[in-house]
Amino acid sequence: MPHEFLLYGPKPPDVDPDEFESWILFEDDDLLVIDKPGWLVCHPSKRGPLSSLIGAARSHLETDRLHLVARLDRETSGVVILAKNPEAARKYQMAIESRRVRKIYFAVLTGELASSARVDLSIGKCTTSPVYSKMRVLAEGDAKDAVTTFTPIESSSGYTTCRIEIETGRRHQIRVHAEWLGHAVAGDKLYGPDEQLFLEFIEQGWTERHAVSLPIQRQALHCLQYTFDFDGESQVFTAPVADDIRSLCCDKLGFSALTAN
């Protein structure tokens, strides 16, 4: 594995095909379910097949036909579901669209969240930010409904470990709602203390200013579990909390335990 600083640069390294196999959580004739690391983009990249998750998966399967059922932001780790054929893609995408799926995340939030919070606020594009992809809570225009429930697990040293369930799947939903709560995801360059950290990261990668401002090199957000409900039968995919988030919780913040389940 390349040095940690190289992983979190503007151009992270290519996927090691041998290491890719260790990321596979589940595979059958229809699905390939991956535990994505927090430094890798999902969608194809101009830098070649091994520079993205779906490119590496296509190389692994020796196929050009692969469908991304559920994606994650580059810096979010955890469960990613890929379908090997159109029929499987349609089945799982329709389950997500009809909300016959339970999506659970684990995060470290800034500040000490005292009690559970259900945020039912629409999200739309932030037109005042220099970052094109940035979203915000928005009550008008092209805003889409978004519902997120935050359940704190443990609070200490100005941080909170949190179990998060989303009922919808909007762009940056958890990060936007966490910012609105006043408890941004730890390490978030865009929705954290200063969005300029995001712009600087795009140009320069991880710098000394990032190290001073953020407790971890990427947003401490992990997709823990997907549970699909098909006619009363459940199909569950789970990815254990990533090592760098565990290290942040246990070593740097001094939490007594990491109870993500």
C-alpha cells in the first residue's frame, strides 16, 4: 500500500489488483459487493481503469458490462454494490428508489451530540459556494426531500461517534444535514471548518494546513450496512468500520469502545 499521504492527494494511486480481491464482501452471478476504501472514486476516471472502483472491478471480472447500483463519495468508505447484468441492476435500483432498503452509516461528528436527531429537510445546490458540487439545506427551487436520523453512540473530547440512517439518497445528504445540525463530519474538507480546504486539496493534496485543521485525512464517514427487503426476505451487506476511522476513535480521541453495530 502506498504511503498514506499519497492516498489523499489530488491524484491517488491506482488500485492494486491483488489488494482489490480483499475488498470483496460478496459475489454471486448477479452482484459484486465491495468494501470501498476512503481514497478511491467510484466512477470511471480518465487516468485508466485501475484509477476508479468500477474500472478496477471491470478489470477483475474481465468485463466491460458492470452497473453501479449504489455509489459513495470518494472519501466515504464502506459498502458499494455493483450489478453484473441489467436485470440485477434494475432489481436493486428499484428497491432503492421504492425505499425497500435500510441504509446505515457510521461517522465521527465534530462536537458532542447530546441526543438523537431526525433531520427532515430538503437539499439543493448551494449557489453561493465556489465549489460547484456543494449542496445545502434548501426550502425552495430544485431542492429534493431528504431524511437523516443521527443516533449518538459516544461523546468525548469534542467529538461524537454516531450511527446514521438515511431514508433518502441525496448527494452529500449526511454531510449536509450534519453541517446543518452544527456537527459536521470530522475531516470533511467541504462541509467542515473552511471550504477553502477542499479547493486547496484539489490543487495541492494534503498540506500542513489540512493537518492543523482536520483530525483525519478524509471525512470520517463509513457506509456500514445495506439491508434489502424482497417480499419479506432480507439480504444484508455489511462492511466493518474502516481502520483509519477506528484509529481516529480509539487512538486519537480516546473513546472507550467503537460500537458501530
